[in-house]
Amino acid sequence: MELVQSLIWLLAGVGVFIVGMNFMSAALEKSAGAGMKKLLGKISNNRFSGVAIGAGVTAIIQSSSATSVMVIGLVNAGVMTLTQAIPIVMGAKIGTTITGILVSLKNDYFNMVMYFLAFAGVMMGFFKKEKIKTFGSLFCGLGLIFVGLEVMGSEQAFGSPLVEEMFIGIFEKIEFPLLLVFIGIVFTALIQSSSAATGVVITMVGGGVLPLDLALFIIIGANLGTCVTALLASLGANVNAKRVVFSYFTVNTIGVVMFTALIWIFRGPVVDALVSVFPHSDPMSLQMRVSLFHVIFNVTTTAMLLPFVKHLVKLSQMVIKDKAKDEEENRLALKFVDDRLLTTPAVALMQVKKEMDYMLSLVEENMSDSFNAIKGDAATYGDTIIEKEKVINFTNNALTKFLIKLSAVVEVSDEKKIGAYFHVLNDLERIGDHAENFYEIGEEMQAKSLTFSDVAKEELAQMYGKVMDMFAISKTTFESLKKNELPRLTELENEVDGMKKELIAGHFARLAEGNCRMELSPYYSSMVAGLERVADHLINVGYSIVNPTGSETQA
């Protein structure tokens, strides 16, 4: 019965440790959104910067699995190339060693500080300010990690003679290296965290229930077990995303095979070398030996394979072949957004912005083409306008669904921004509809051999010119989030409103004087009214950065 109680105590410690890891990781993701954006904004084809980015992001969010899933999402969305992605997931292996080092620092004084952080974090959760709550979750998670470690190492768990005797007996029977590697793989795959698995192993070594030489093989296996999360994330992804996972798995497998063979052959010298670095026999020194090996394993594997990134890309392309995709499927797909990015809301929100910038460009192009169609060449622009309108409608629907999912996981401070994005999407979709209507007017007029008078053409061109000036300002304002041109946007919108009244009055005057054909009246009026409504939508788009709750659409 005493053994059962000790095992339950041990499992409770592991559970608290994992909960603490999850709390800390989630809080770090929330609080470090700007840092991740800054790092991801520096993505290039330089493999060394890729490793630095991967290590940096993982150090920020304390989860190599989360980094890998995020990279898979970015590759699947077409934002990142395979060559850029592989060094980043390599770097993630280095970033994840921070947790092991942190766990190894466990001692009585350090533990007391961490316990106080856990209490302080809980108290901070009662504040109304979201940022304080986020830091409270971070402190609480960090503290719980050490509470869990303390429970695992207590006299009721690993410190219990019965538990110690049981584990020593188990490891005497399963000291075969390949079996230990397999245990590391399975354990990590089950708890979905190599950091947590490493933390448990470090605690076992510090508690004296797991010899260092056996612990090294379990640590090696844990580095391969972490690939399971990435493998699951790649299900349903495109070919390049699956190639990232294949490369990630290949890198880890090569490292595991190489180090397993190395430690198997030179077990004694390797253990002696680690002991010589931390010669004392206190728990902290015992733990630091494992952490040092974990760092050496990941840094060495990355350094050894980094020069072969191009070869890894070619190998992944040979193993995972390209699939022929329907042209419609390729075209009607979000370019920068993927559901896998929901695990990192700050990055997902950044990608939504890029997708909306792209949608805005499509709408602008359709406005330009539709006005050219009015000039009497509708057939030339028809197919292009219709195809782009399909993409605009698809993007609006798909991005709206994504924003609904994203709104459930973002910080409160970002909820207003998502609300503004909903409104901007609606405005852009309506402008796209107006552009399509202009094209249909041009097509119908061409079919009836109707053309506007020179005066009418000049008036429409002037109004269209002001609208396109508004388009340029709205686009720049939304993309750069700078307000300096908003007064000019308002001025242009007022001018367009005034032109609508003047042009309609002038048009009816020409009708009364017999200087304009009656059958052209509905087309001219529709064009003027449509351009004025486009201006209303553009003012909404521009001012969305000032009014984050979203402007009420005026048309």
C-alpha cells in the first residue's frame, strides 16, 4: 500500500510539472507576441539566422513542438519555403534545452523563490488588467514547475526507499541502450513534450533513482519522441509542410543514431567527462550533467547537419513527391493563413493582416480593370475580373471563418483588432462587388453599342481618379498602420460626395436639354452612385486603424 501511495504521489508531481509547463508556455506565447513577430519578420534564406530564429522563438515560448507546428503552418500557407523552414526547426532543438537548464537549477533557496512566484501568479490573476493576468499565469506556471519537481523528489515519491528500490530494480533489468532509447521516445510521445520528459529524467537522476549513463539514452530517445507532435500537425497539410516534418524527423533520427552509437561505445569516457565538469555529488550537480548532455546533443546535431540543408531538401523532395493539384484548388486557397497557426495567436494575427493586404490589392486591381471595361473594352478584362472576384469572395469567407476561430484564443487586447478586421473584410468584399457591377455595366453597354459622351467620360474619369487616390491612401494606411494621411482621405471622400450631387444634377440638365440619350441615364447614374459608395467603404478601411471596433459601413 505504501508503494502505491508513493507512486500516486510521484504521478501527482509529474502532473503538476506538466501543468506548470503548459501554463508557462501559454503565458509566454501571449506575452511574447511582439518578440515572435520581430523574429519571424527576419526570416531569410540564411541558414544561420534560421537557426537563431528557431532557437529564439522556442526559448520565448518554451516549446519546440509549438515552434514546429507554427513552422508547418507557415510553410503550408506558402509564407515560408522549405529551405527557410528546416534551419528554424533545427534551431528549435537548441531553444528547448533552456527548460532542462532551468530544471537543473533546483535547490532549496531557488525553490522557495519559485514557490513564492506561484503564489504571486495566482494573486495577479485577480487583477482586471489583461497584461498582469498574463504575467500572473507565467509566474504561476514557472512556480508550479518547481512545485511538481519538489513533489517528484520528495520522500513520498522518488525519495521513498520503496520507489527508489523499485526504479533501481527496473533499470537494472532494462539497461539495454536501444530499449532505453525506445522508452524515451514513447514517454515523450505520450506527454507531447520533450521538455517535460527531460525534466522528469533530470529529477530522477538528481533523486538517485536513475544512473547517469542510462539517463543519457532516455534523453536521446526523447529528442526523437518530440517529432510525434509535428507528425500529427502535418496531417492534411500540403506537400512542402510534410517535407518539413520529414526533414525534422530525419535530422532527429540521424542525431539519435549517431549519439546512441557514440554513447554505447564510449559510455564510460562520456560519463567521466560529464562528471569532471560537475564533480560534486549534490542533486544540482547530478542534474546539470544531464542538462549539459542535452545541450551538447542538440547543438552538435544541428551544427553537423546544418551544412546539408540543401541535401535534406532534395531528399525530402525525392521521398515525398509533388501531387498534381487542381488549378481551382491552387487558386482558391488562403496564401498566408493556416489553421495550424491558431496555436500561436500572435503569429496568426500577423498572417491575417498579410492576407487582408493581399485581398486589398486584388480589389484595387479589379477596380482598375472594371473602369477600363467601361471605356468600351469589356471583353478584354471580363475573365480576369470574374476570376479575381471569385478569389476575393473565397478569401472573405475563409478569412471570416478563421477570424471566428482566432477570436476565441487571442488576448483581450487583440479582440478589438479582430473586430476591425471583420468590418474591413466586409468593406473590401463590397468594393469587389461594385467593381464587378461596373464591369457588367460596361459589358451591357458594349452589347447594346452604347457609349458615354465625352463630357460624361471626363466627369466619370475625374470621380474615378479621386476614388483611386482614396484607394491608394486607404491601402497605405491599412498596410503601414500610420494615420498621417487620414485627413486627406476624409477630404477626398467629401469631394466625392459633392461630385455625386453635381454630376447627377449636370446629367439631368443635359437630359432636359436633349444633349444626352435617355437610355444611357441608368448606366451613368449607377456608375456615379457606385463610385460614391466605394468611397464610403474606403473611408471605413482607412479609419479601421483608428477605430478598432470597426466603422459602421456607410453603403
